[in-house]
Amino acid sequence: MANEPENLVLAYLRRIDEKVDRLRDDVRELKTGLNSVRRDLIALAEADARVELMVDRQVERLDKIERRLDLRDA
């Protein structure tokens, strides 16, 4: 009978330890996924900046063409 409380406490501690281990694994997976999302967002931001630069260049070229052909409204 004296061993029952000790075993009960150990049993609870083991269950808590297992839950903490699962939580640690879940957090590790979440961090990995978050890092992947961050990398994707950085890549998208870089692509967006490149596209904006290309559009700006095309607008400049179009403006230049319109000026040369005298197609601009005064």
C-alpha cells in the first residue's frame, strides 16, 4: 500500500513527460513549417520587386515612345 502513492505519482509524471515530448515535437514541426513559409514569403517579395522594376522600365519606355511619336496629350 505504501508503494501505491509513489507509483501513482510516477505514473502521472511519466504521462506528463510523454505529453511534453509530444508538445516539443509539435513545436519543432511548427517551427520548421514557419521557416518554410518565411522563405517562400521572401522569395515572393523578391519576385514582386523584380516585376515592379520591369513594369517601371516598360512604362518609361512607353513614355519615351509616346514622346517621340508625339502621341502625348498636352
